[in-house]
Amino acid sequence: MLKVSDLSIAYTHQEHTLRAVDQLSFELQAGETLGIVGESGSGKSQTLLALLGLLRKNAQIQGEIVFQGKALLQQTEKQWQQIRGKEISMIFQDPMTALNPYLTIGTQLIEVLQHHEQLSYAAAKARTLDMLDQVQIATPKTRLTQYPHECSGGMRQRIMIAMALLCKPTLLLADEPTTALDVTIAAQIIALLKELQRQHQMAIIFVSHNLGVVAQLCQKVHVMYQGKVLEQAKTSELFKHPQHAYTKRLLAALYREDR
Amino acid sequence: MSLRVQSLNIYYPMQKQHMFAKETYMHAVKDLSFSVETGQTLGIVGESGCGKSSVARALLGLQPHLTGEIWWHQHALHDCSDQQWMPLRRDIQMIFQDPLASLDPRFTIEQCIQEPLNALYPELTQIQKQHRVEKMMQRVGLSPELKHRYPHEFSGGQCQRVGIARALIVEPKLLICDEPVSALDVLIQAQIIQLLKELQQALNLTMIFISHDLNVIGQISNQIMVMYLGRLMEWADKTTLQTQAKHPYTQALWNAIPNPFQPQRKTCTLLYGEIPSILTPPSGCVFHTRCPYVMPQCKISPPSYVSLSSTQKTACYLITQDK
């Protein structure tokens, strides 16, 4: 469904060239979950932005991204607008900065459906309420009229997830969706994502710096460092037999109950 | 017993509704007692809004509205004047959460690290101070050649090392770390924790380590205190808390840590719902709104603390029932 081959992203500043992503290749089938693990600056977020066509204009992109037969890197801005939010959507790390503080939650969510599926306001509202219910928001009707600051962090992240899933995308990108949350709330969000993936049969690319979180959700893991993939393996294999020294160090930094 | 806190209550004044309204207070920390031995580490863990940072501020005398007693050796920290605090600041220092925000962007690293010396050891000469700064930089793993650089030239991990150097330069005996690693990458976190452990051994530091991450707390603490909405839920030494946590909230916190080595483990006590607002705390046991084992009496009156052994204390009706 998604095929990325030899993707390289570079930025040039004066004479220096920064290779943010270097020769990245992977494939993803429908319903699969891929985890990308790495430190800050390892190119995880750049990869996701490339998949959404949101890279800065001065980025030099090479390689190929094919998503359901479409070459994503050759899309015009107009074509992108039909893909973003409808076929590929994204959950951002910090829900407070990703939601518009001036608009009610209802306005922001309903807009998505009106734009992509040309639904009437009433029909869009009904779908939105249904979706908020699916992400386990207790009183969806009152939430629609509230502003983002009136919700807690966990609630906002649920709203972000609802917004991303409104058009039933086939590919969901999640950029550290649990990093800004408390541990018990993060566990809830992961359980929710798992459940929604089972219902909607979508593919997820889940980016995190926390191997533990990735292990709960993903079948495959890529370990990235300075723009390169150091190791790619099935999750269970990676934790049993890490190959690369860097992966071993990442695993050693994790807490184990038996230690 | 080097640090002893006795029934500490912390309040925050609320904004008045109108000019003649009565002053109202939010009760941020309620009836908290604990003590730490010299050279030991007490970990305080809890979710946002549980009062852990308020406790840290209270220990530094930065919290104006409090009742209860805080004893550091024979000094009563709860009613020290600003002047009495000055000599005590040599003993008690703090490391902050966001390393970059806690450093002055217009100071070089040398000035940043030297500043506490200027304030607390004015009797030292400039050369002695510089010598101590260089020694301290080496100690925290920074090359002294970097001393003329500015904070923005450093990575997050390096900035946190500067923060540690700055706190330790006055040779404190009590170090309070308020989420020192939560802004850092996993590998850097492990390095900083290792560094703090080594320094603690070398300098015989007493530490209070605050974090929302039991994973991090478990790596460094001797005793762990679990807080929820300003109340102590469970206090125990590390191994007891890991193997036989009694309070449902502690168990839920452990379960919420993803364990990659057993990813399919059943998360049976996954908590539902959100943390209630501290402005309107639930009646009875504050945890009852999310507790999987909630009973009618939990909603009426809060359970009292029960000592299960010399190293474990908790407040839950489940335990008093069993006895």
C-alpha cells in the first residue's frame, strides 16, 4: 500500500549540507503498524512530514514515495489537499499547539468533513459526535461547543485522534502522541489506538523515542539514528536479539522489573 | 534523620471574585509527612497536579502559604526568615526541569556556574572561584574549554549538566531534583541518572528526586512516595514498592509503564477517566473516582494511613479490611 524507496531529505545552508534523512526505504501493508524509534534529530519527524507533503520549501528531496499507486512526491498542492486528512492523516505530539485556540472543537472537527466529503452541516455533526463517542469522550455534545483550553491534555489528544480519523484514512501517522501525557493517560491512549486500528483496519506509522510504547503497538520497528535506519526488525525479534550496538544501548536504558 | 517533614499542608490563594470577597485557598498538598536519611534518595512520583513540585518549592522556602513543620537537621525551615535562609542555601540546592529555561541566555556557562558562588561564598577570590568552576565542569562531564560558550550552543543533555554543576558548586548536602530528565531523550536520561548516582556517592548527597515516571524513579531512589491530588497514597522502599505495591493507584502506575519484554501482558488495572480537578477534589478517598476496587465507604471518608512494615505505609480501605 505504501512504498518508500531511497528517500533522502537534505537541507543546504551556505556550504553545509545537512542530511536529515538518508536513503530510507520501507513498505507498509494495510492494517500494519510500523514503529519508528530514535532520538531527537534522527529524522523521524522529517520522514512523517515528507509523507504528508509538509516539508519546508528549501528541502531537497530525492527518492520515491508511492501510496496506493500515486507518486506522492509529484503531487501538486491541490492534489495534496485531497490526500491530507482524507487518505493520510496525522496526530501531532502536542495537542494544544495543534488545535486552533480560537475555534470551538465542534467547528474544527466538522470543518474536516465538510471539506473532504462535502457533507451537510447536520450530517457532518452527526458523524463527529459518533467519532467523539468512539474515542471515549464522555459528553460529546457539550464538548463540541467548548474551546481547546477547556479540555485536559488527555482529552485534547483524544480530540486530535478523532479529528484524524473522521474521514477514515487508510494511513495514520502518529508523531509521539503520548509523550506529552501522564503515564496512566498515555496507557489509555495506546489502548484506544489499538482498538480503533482493529475497527478501521488502517495502517499506522507510530513515531516515538520510547521503545516500550512502540513494543505495545507495532509489529515492525525501525531504529533511526542521524537520518539512517540502523536496524529494522519484527518487534519481538528486536527485543529478544537486538543486533546493532545502538539498539542494545536503547534497550539497556529501559527499566526492567527483573533487574 | 537529616530531613523531616511533619504534616505539611500547602495552599494557594485563589483569585477573589470581587473586592470584598473572603480569601479562599486551594489545598494543594494535604497532611504530608516523610523523612529522609543522609545519603539516601527519596523519589516522589505522581501525575501532573499532584503537588510534587509544590513540595519541592516548600523545601526550598519558596512556598509562602504552608502549615506544618520542615526540619533540616536542627533548622526549622518552616519559619526561617529570608536572612536565616541565606546560610542554609549552601546546604540545599535544586535542579530544575527545563535545563535551557533555567539558564540565563546572556550568561556564559562559566558565569552561570559561578553565580551561586558569588552569592553564597562572597569571601572567595575570583581565582578560587574559577578554579572551582573548572573542577565542577570536569566533574559533571563538561570540558572546561567550553566555559566561554552560551547556553544556546549546548544540547539539552549538556544544559542539564550545567544545571547540575550550578547546583553542586556550593557543595550542598541536600539536592532537590524536580523532573531533571523528563525533557531529555532516553539515552541522555540514562546518562544523567548515572551521573547523579555517581555524584551522590562521591559527595554523600541526600536527594529528593521528583518525576512522573516510575521507570526513572525506580532507577535512582531508595524510597518512593506515590502522590495523587496532593495526598500521599503509598510510601515504601523501592523493592517493596516494585514487588508488593498495595495501593491500587501504585499498581495502576506500574501497569501503565509499557514493558517491551512482555508486550502482551494484560493491563488489567488500566485506569479509566481523568484526574479530577484539585479545586474540587472528590470526597473521601481522592482516588475513588478512578479506582477499580471502589467501595461505598471510600466515597464518604478518607482512609487513614496504615504502616504495613517499617518501610511501607499506605492509605486504603482494601488493606484495613484484610487485617
